[in-house]
Amino acid sequence: MAERLAKRRPPAACRGAPHRIFCVAILIDQPMWPAHGRLWAHLVSDSDLGELHAFAHAHGIPHRSFDLDHYDVPEEAHARLVAGGAEHVDGRELTRRLIASGLRVPARDRRRNR
């Protein structure tokens, strides 16, 4: 796993910071999920839920938007979150990195927690 992390390019917010041994990336996909008359995006961490919660709180995303491994965020918050440091990725990349982090909650477990 250490080899895989070493090969991965650090997120833009971490580049040029050699003193940081490990950097958490907050990822956001394109708002494309319709619900409640608007489009929604997913906000995730690639390694640490604590950092995800701190980022969401710092950017005004309410905890009620958290869904076991991600926050659902409205389309109008997308640009603000990217400007605040979230890395925009496509949905496949977001899912791939969430699974690789070990933080992904599979659908079968998601149903049990409802």
C-alpha cells in the first residue's frame, strides 16, 4: 500500500509542501444526482473521515448531509467547495479513490444502517 500511495500524485493543495508526510484529499464529483428539485454532488475524503467532517463544517455543509461515507452537497455549493480546496474529479475517480481508502460503505451495509 505504501508503494501505491508514494506513486499517487498529491492533490493540488499538498503540492509544494514537502514538510507534510501525508496529505488528505477532499474530493468532489460533478453535481448530477437529482433529488428534491435540484442536482447534488458527493464530497468524500480519500483517507480520513475526521478531515472530511472538518472540511464540510468549515464550509457550511450541515452534518445532516452526511451519508455514512460521503456528504451530499447541492449544486450551488460546488464552486465554493472547489475554491475552498476540494479536488474536482469525475464520479469514477471519486468512487475508485473512496474504495481504495477503505472508507467506502458498500450498498449491502448501507441498507442495514438505515
